[in-house]
Amino acid sequence: MTGKQAYSFYNRTSGENVRLVLNYRSDKEQKEQIINDYLNFEPEKLFKVTKTKIEFPEKARLFKSYKCEKCGEITASNYIRIQEDKKVCIDCFNNYNRFKV
């Protein structure tokens, strides 16, 4: 995450990948004009096309979901914390770090 408008696409079957980086920024002020610029611009000029910079990501993992016992929102298990014997989401979790290490 570097603040760029860059998009990486991967094909797991063929191993092919592509990275698109937005090269053009419209100087128009009206939303309709900006959209029109992007829709009518040549793709080769709109994007810089290269191979991806990051390694092929692992397949998405599937996690069990739990209801946060504080706010009630459904949260993936890898984001659940135990606090006072309750399963709570990261937003509700009150981190305890007595020694600030």
C-alpha cells in the first residue's frame, strides 16, 4: 500500500499476472467530464502495464465467523479476541499493555 492507483491481477490457472498503474489524471472539475475522459482515453495511455511486483498471493483462507459478544457484529475468527471470557471483535477489544512493550 503506497498510495498509488495500481491494480494487480493474477490468473491462478495459467500463472499470468499484470499490474496496471493509472498514468492519467483528469484536470476537469465536473464529474461527468472526468468520467468521459476516462471512458474515451486509450487504455495504453491511461495505464502503465507491467508484471506484478508482489508475489502470487496464497489462496484466500476461509475462516469461521463469530458474533462479537459486545457489539453483535459478525467477525471472522482471525479477527476475534478473547476478553473477559468473551469473543470480541478488534473494534471492541480493549488492548492491555501494562509495560508498553
